[in-house]
Amino acid sequence: MALTPLMSSTAVVLMAFAAAAAVALHPAVAAVSYDRKALVINGRRRILISGSIHYPRSVPEMWPDLIQKAKDGGLDVIQTYVFWNGHEPVPGQYYFEGRYDLVQFIKLVHRAGLYVHLRIGPYICAEWNFGGFPVWLKYIPGIRFRTDNEPFKAAMANFTAKIVNMMKSEGLFEWQGGPIILSQIENEFGPLEWDQGEPAKAYASWAANMAVGLNTGVPWVMCKEEDAPDPVIDTCNGFYCDYYTPSKPYKPMMWTEAWTAWYTGFGIPVPHRPVEDLAFSVAKFIQKGGSFVNYYMYHGGTNFGRTAGGPFIATSYDYDAPIDEYGLLRQPKWGHLRGLHKAIKLCEPALISSDPVVISLGNSQQASVFRSSSGYCAAFLANYDSESSARVTFNGVHYHLPPWSISILPDCKTTVFNTARVGVQTSQMTMERVGGFSWQSFNEEITSSNDESFTTVGLLEQINVTRDNTDYLWYTTYVDIGQDERFLQNGQSPVLTVMSAGHSLHVFINRQLIGTVYGSIEDPKLTYTGNVNLWVGSNTISILSVSVGLPNVGEHFETWNAGVLGPVMLNGLNEGRRDLTWQKWTYQVGLKGETLGLHSLSGSSLLEWGEVPQEQPLMWYKAFFNAPDGDEPLALDMSNMGKGQAWINGQGIGRYWPGYKAYGDCSDCDYRGTYNETKCQTNCGEPSQRWYHVPRSWLNPTGNLLVVFEEWGSDPTGISMVKRTIGSVCANVFEMQPSMRNWHTKENENSKVHLLCDFGKKITKITFASFGTPRGVCGNFSEGSCHAHKSYDPFEKKCIGQQRCSISVVPEVFGGDPCPGTMKRLAVEAICG
Ligand code: GAL
């Protein structure tokens, strides 16, 4: 056996001994501590699998089920940020109810027997409005965010202490018998520190000391913060973290964000990450000695109301996570990771008590072996080749490794899991239409003045005026046109140019919409240029500037602007160009419908609503409906709409923007090779988000109010309610290796096909089955050149009429080997009914 050049076997044994001794010496000091190998809970090093579930991104009624599904998926820990702007909407006025009932969420996790990693931040990034900061924070005199600034530090210390004290008084830290084993202060500050130097360094060390001074009794982490001062642990975030080494040799290797895919933005395609690659990245991290992995996100959920950050972050925060936005299992992702977690747990005794010894098995193949003095042995066999599979010999036994994959051998002999062999089924989800709505309308006023409007010289920054209480700000000015203007005769109408810092705007001349423009996730700035029809006398120019979420990341994002900052120019008059920038402008914050509270039952009932007009911009629509029967998750199909917001019974469903089509590359995606967020995308040329989650718990059996504010003039009659259900289920599995056939344990499920329908449904039809070299993906399989003629038989026999069935993927089951010498797989698709 060759040893890694990094470490001799004596060193490994000595270090393991030293670590074990350290653990034994201090068990009573703190219930949760750490050493160089792992977090230590009640004297025991632990390999911990964690997943992010953000409590305000679902509804409390969903929490128990989400947590249970996380537990069933093999998680030990739930990680969440704390959402400051949700908890302190007004300075000193706190809110911890409904979706913001943090204590209840943590108690539910505890009840399920899981731990909590509480990322207090209070800067959280997270594609959440303003990175979690309340907007009022920006208006504290002299403030600068996230630097050595006294007003900022005072506010941050105050909120952090508030949360820590709340957790203590509820008895939620581990030493109190609660579930919190870990906290986080700040978020990915390291990269900013690089750019900003001294004041940033001073701030980072202040933040760490402030946190430690709160005596939580559990360790603090600072993610992406190489010089996290002791005893704070620096951790890694990324698609892969196997390259990462903790900044100090006595700190454990922890991965606080293993990205399960990426967020969705309006105007960009939807990212997906193949589970084979995600599992590969996690196995690789553990194989390098990592002991804590958190999936970001395990359930992504929804940015309800106006909570999405940005600008341009979509309402769906699905993240292609193992539990989908609606709270359903995403298969095969959830199931395959569950298999991975089981395999890792089988290795835990070896992992926590030894360091890996790396043995070369070929050019791109390696074994990492964990052998403890007490006799445990676990091995990870890796094939880093992104093209070809490999046959390797380890301890005298042959193993077949698919490309870009890792096999896990908890006894150093038996493969119980390979990251690229996905044995669990795929579920094809469908959105089944359950009904439409009958609508009434209310015309938003295209105007600029009411009691609260004001007039001033020049253009004002939008958030300074709205304080982000609304997306909408009207900018209105007047232009006098004399009778002698030549354009009145020659028909060459003047050109209006409006420059805005973002994020979207509509231009009206004399109350007629003449144009709509919007920025993009890469660049929120925009310019409107167009010909305008002006009449003799006074003309009204009204610009409705619309924000689409405040920035959540970037250097001093609190200073970034939105709204019409100019110049605003009119070209083509007798005088040439007239600069409107420094004229008098009248400002109106928000829409009339917002002031009237049209989204709510009380507000909407005070008015007369009319018929639905044709293509009228800035319209409010309302409809009443009864809750669809059943318990499947619900969504609104908004595919025919332009842009706006929607509410159900007064609760904000979120911003919708199907009118913004996704631009990008959606070509085929292969799990093999290094992943990045643009590698595997869908929805190119289509809306980035078509469906908008309607939590069942927001509905009454009858008489629910749906209100939509549509900016672009789209017809609401195309909106429908849909149910999310499993359409068909598929499996696509490699044949069982001969070396594994005689090995029977419960964990060896990788080379069996399992089909499972939802509760109450049965397999009614096998629409495809091929053992050989089938092609395509679920919903679109076809036979390859090799196909066993009895491929359908075992399924017809064992599966039809059943809720679940399992079939071994070995040639005998399908009438013999159709192409000896070729690596075969089985693809099958079944309908549940
Ligand atoms: C990380 C950040 C998270 C989230 C993620 C992208 O860098 O810490 O809060 O923003 O990126 O989804």
C-alpha cells in the first residue's frame, strides 16, 4: 500500500491519538466544541449532513413536513439564516410571527430530532431583499454597511444580541437541551476584506469578538473568512470544496454552502445541477477529510411578497433543491442523496478516527482509505476522468467506476454507493389545470398627484423617496409646446430620452403609454428613447419607475441607486434640445390601488369594479374562487401575463414577470465534468418563471380573493390555477456489476429499479422499458442498438396494479444478456393513476 506524500502513517496515528485525547480531556467544557477533525457534540466527533431551509420562504403549515422530509433524506442538521428585515420592519418594533416565527421553526426541528445551524448574519445575502438589512438601516446618519463604522456596528450588535438572547431564553442552544449546535456571524466577508483592506479587517475581527462575547456556548463560523479569529471557524461555500483547507490546523473542514444548483432571475434561464455531480462533490469533500456538509438549498421555497433581492431575483427560489419549491420530493435528487448519506454514515466510525491515506489506482483514479486504530476501514474509490469509466483494482478486487464518480466502500471491500449510479426513480411532475377565474377590473390612475405627492426641482433617487415601501414611484413633469414648433408642421416628432438607474419603467405622454423598458440582472440601468407626440400647450410627461428588489450583494450595495436619475432630454424642438432634468418634478409614491389597499378584502370591496378591458396597461384585476379539492400543492399559471404582482386573501404571492423571456444557452447537459451555474439550464426563450406557488394554507374553502396588478396590459383571462402532481415515474439504472451480485444488504439498492407512485395511486401502465443501451431522458426514452426483447415482462408482471415495485437489473430477469461485453442499463417509464 503506497502512502500519500502528505502524511506518513505514524503521523496519522499520532494526530488521531492527539485529537482523540483532546476530545477526551474536555468533554464537559462545552456540549458542542470542535477539533481538527470535526464538530464534537457531547464528547463525540460527528460527521454531519445539513440542509438549508429558510423559514420565511415557506409557510408554517409546511414546516413539519419539510423537516420530516429532510430527516428522512438523511439530514442531521437544518441550517437557516435569520431574516433581520422581516423581524424588525421598524426600528425597535419586532415581528416573530407567521412565516417569521423563528422560535417555532427551531422547536419543530428539535422535535424532529435534528440540530440547527443558525446563521444570524445579520448580513445574509441569500438573494433576499437588501441582503436581509432593513431599509431603515440605510438612513441612520453616518452609516456605512459592513465596515468599521460605529452606527453600523451598534445596530448589528444590537440585533445579534437580540437573537442570541431570544434563543437563550427559549432554551434552544444545545447545552440548554436545545437543537442549536452552531451559529454564524457575517456572511462571506473574506472577499470584501481582500478588496477593502484595513477598515474591513478591523470590522471582521470586531464582528468575531462581538459574537464570541455573546457566550452562546456553541461554536461560531464565518464562511469564506480566512482570517476568522480564534475560536471562530472559517468555512467553505461553493459548488466544490474539496480543495479547501481550514485556515488553522486545529479547525475542522466544514462546507456551509454546497450549492444544489443556483437561483433563478427574471430574464435568465433556470439553473439545474445533476445529482450525480452534486453527490460526487460531496463524496469528494468527505473523502478529503471534510466532516460537515450543508446543502444550500435543501428546500429553496418562495420569495413571497416583495422579499426577493436583486434586482431581478425571481419569486421562485426553488434552487433545483432536493425538496422542490412546493415541498415535494425532487426525484431522483432527494433519493440519490439519501443513499449517499446512508453510505457516508456507514463510514462515520472510520472517518472520525483517522485521516485519509491516498493511493493511486491509475492516471485519474485514486483510493482514499480511512483506517482507524480500532479496526474500522472505509474507502472512497474515485474516477476523476470526465469522459471514460475505469476498471480499477483495490485490495486485490476489481471495481468498475463510471466517469466522474466516487464509489463508497464502508468496509473497504463492498461498494454500497456510487455517485454516478442513480438507482432511485425520477418523478416527472406535471402542472394540471384545475380552473380559471372570472375577473373584474379597476383602472390604476395615470397621474402624479394626491395629498402625499410633492414637487421639487430635479430628479430624486427612488429608494430615498419610497423607502422601499412600494416598487412604484411616479415622476411627472410638464412641457410647454409653442404654436411655432416646426415639428408640428413637418411631422418629425421630438425624441424623448430618459436615463434611469433601474430597474424598469413605463413612460406616459398625456396619459398615453408610449414605452416600457427594463434592465437586466447583469445591468439594472436602462435608457428609454422614443418619438413622442406632443400638442400645443402643456404636455404631461409621467414616468412610472419600478424597482424589482433591492441589491443583496456587492461592495457597499447600500449606496446603489434606483430610479430616474437623468438626464431626461427632449430633442427635436426649435431650440434643439431641451434638458428636462432640472425642471420641477412632481413625485407620487406608490400606486393609487396600493393606497386603497386593493390587494385586501377590505380595500377591494370599497370600490366599484368593472369589466375586463382589452390591453389596458396598469390594471387591477380581482376574482373570487373556491379552494380546489385534494391536497396537492397549488400554483397560478401566469404564462400569458406581462409583469406585476399578485395576492391571495391579502397575502403577497410575489412579483410575476413572464413577459421577460429567459435569454441564454439551454443546450444538453452532461453530469460529467466541472459544474457551474450556467452549465445545465432550461426555459431559454420562455418565461424564467411561469408558475407561482399558492400555499394551501392561505385558502379558505370558498370565497377566496385573488388580486392581480398587471403593468403591461396582458389579459387576465389566461390565468389558471394548477395542481402539482406526479405524472410519470422513471428509472434509468446501470446493470448490477457481477462483483456486487452476491452481496446482499439493505444498502445495496443502487442496481435495483424501484418504482413508486404517490400515496393512493397505482402503476397503471408501463410506457417504456429497455434493458440494453436505451437513449434519452424520462418522458423521452428510445431503444438503443442493444435491447433485451423481454424488457417489459418483469414490470408487467410485478408492477401493474401496485403502488411500488422493485426489479433487479441483471440480464436473467430480462430473458438473458442481449449484448455480452457491453455495459448495459435499464430505462423504464411508468404511469401512476
Ligand atoms: C452565497 C451566499 C448565499 C447565496 C448564494 C447564492 O455566496 O452566501 O447567501 O447568496 O451565494 O445563492
